[in-house]
Amino acid sequence: SAAEAIRAADPAGRITIVTAEPYNMYSRPGLAYVLTGAIPPEQTIARSDDWYDSRDIQLKIGRVVRLHAATQHVVLEDGTNLSYDKLLIASGARATAPPYPGADLNGVVYLDTMDGTKEILKLARKWGRAVVIGGGITALEMCEGLAARGMEVHYFLRRERLWDRVFNESEGELLAEKMKHHGIIIHHNTEISTINGNWRGRVRSVTLQDGSEFKCSLLGVAIGVRPQLDFLIGSALKTDRGILVNEHMQTNVPNIFAAGDVAQVYDRWSGSHQLDVLWPSAVAEGRIAGRNMVGAMKAYEKGTPFNVCLLFGLHVTAIGQVHPEWQSEEPVQHLSRGSSEVWFTFPRQYRSAWSRKGDASLRLVADQGRLVGALLIGERSFADVLRGLISEEVDIRPVQPYFEADRDMLMAKLTELWQKHERHKSWP
């Protein structure tokens, strides 16, 4: 998105994209669908060779190992030096390795790159046994994909509830029912202490905290992601957990910008700089950074967190602030692929309304007469209305009495309220 924005404003400037992966740009969220077999790997490719050629954008395969901001050049792993006038760092985030002995064994896999996904496909033998660890979307996607490949899948949860940073107890039970229907065996309050290998260096089992041994041939890991910052060691850039940027996606070095998973952006929802690895956010940040690299200096305003995924046949849509423990004053910091930290910062005064009909669930979170979050499972029809009400902070007090009424009546009233708000906006 940054390169597109630059080329749109500057038809003649030289643009070089350096990437460590030997692929054109591809959709990382699409890797989960590759694993299930819903699409082939090539269908995730978002930009063809012709796209780069027609825009005179050079794609260079290589890994940046050092940045020299003072002399305006980067050094690649093979020793190549590349100079720049403006630099955008969009190095992304990589899956965090498990903190157990044996993490480097063959068969410890991650769903975060194309090569990583291909490795899973190579190792996912039908009738083999897989263990998956992690508490977020990616772990659930790995469970679904490995089960679709014919493996016996065991999901080890450190806590009691599924995706407990987003789901409440009933929502977790709804998804657990679907997982069990797909043959996935869930182990609650279970944690690994060691990963054991055979003489070939392959995973053969895991040892649990209680000392018991559990045999498996594959361990899927999705315990979080970490921005790739190693090549910035010794550089002049200010970093925290990511690269700190201002509202223009600009670092403390004026001609260096950052966007995507690696950028720590000011967030109006929490009043602090936050990491955000949602795909739409990365695209929006890149677009603003690209425009500003050619002099536009537009401000990036982080929008309402919005994430959609398909898990075990259920569409899950999370909008705004949806943490189930809404009474907690403690900010909760947690990051996994496909998440935004602002989901997890909540003051005590929030109230939540929840209802379920069959496989469909709806939870609304309100604060001081405004909707601040919504979680929809198994239905998508109201997502746009709820996103609008949350994003534009529409006063919902006129319909608040309906929070105690039938869900269909409540949603009808909220839809009417949003339509009325839209009409008022269009008035001269």
C-alpha cells in the first residue's frame, strides 16, 4: 500500500522493496485457508510480477541486517549496501518461539509465513497426532487446519476458557462445541514443560508440567508475535516494543517511516502507543506512510478495531473493545496474529449485554451512553451497523431501555438509530 501511494504521487521516483521472503506480496490471513485446503498457496498472492513491472517497482530478495541512518543506507545479509533518500520500515512481526527445551526440533511449526505453512503441509500426515498451543485466533486456525488434514488434534489450553481475552464463558463454550464436532480434543489447564525429540531430531512427544509424557509428531505454536527489530540494534531509531512513530508514521529520524506490525502507533482508544497486527490497520498505515514520504504529511488516525475470521464454520466479528472481563481496571497487554491491543484496555464502568440463538451469539459493550464494542459469532448481518455506531460514538441512550428486551427488537432499534444518524450527516 505504501509503494502504491508513493507511485500515485510520484510517477518517476525509484522505488525498491526489499523482502526476505522469495514471494510477491501475499495475504498472511489467507494462510489459514491454505492450511485447511480451502485455497491453494498461489491464491494468497496479492501482487503479480506484472503489477510490479507496470509500476516500475523493483522487488529485491534479501534480508536487511543493519541500518545506518546517518549515512542513509541499509546492509543486506549478503553484504549488499542500498542507499535511500526516504526509508519505510515494514519488517512485520514473527511468531514467538516457545520457551521450552526442544523448541528447535523439526516438527515445531508456526502459521505465520508462506514457507512455514508449506512446512506444516509437508509434516501434517494423515492419522498423525498434533498438539497445538496458544490462546488466540492463530492457534484455533491451526487446530482447524490440521484436523482438516486428517490429523488427530489435541489443543492444550493453559487456562480454562477458549480465547479468553476475547470470549466470555458462553462464547467459549459455543466455539468448543464446534471444535469437538470437528474431532478436536481440548485439554484445559494444561501446559508443556519440555519438547522431546527422536534420534532424527524430530518431535516425538511433549512433557507436561505434571511430569506426564504426551506423544505427538507435530507441535503447532501460536503463543504470540514479536516485531522484527534485531536489525535496528545500534541504530538511532527510538523503539519500545515496536518502532515509535508519530501521527505521520514518522520515526524520530525525519526521513525514516514505519508501518504495519512493527510500528507502535498512538491510539486514541487507550491514550498510548500500541502495537496493532490487524491486516487492515497495516494497509492503512502503509498508505499514509507512503503519502507522507512524498510530502503529503497526512495524519493517521487509528480506527475502530475490526477483525473478522472464520473458525469451524462460524464467522466471528470483533469490533472495538470486547474483552469479556469488562469490570477490570487493569490494562491487559497481549498480542497475537490478527489482534489489536486496544481490545484489551477497559475501565470498570462498562456494561455488557449478551444473547445466543443456536449457533449465533451477540455481545454488546456500552459505556456512558455509547457503544464501545461488539462481538458477533455465527452472524454478520448487523456488523456494519454496529461498526458505524461504535466508530462514530453515536449516543445510544434513546434505545438503551431495549437492552433488556428481545435481541431482535434491540437490533432493529439500533439499526433505526444508525439510519437516522446517517440521514442527519447528509443534511446540508
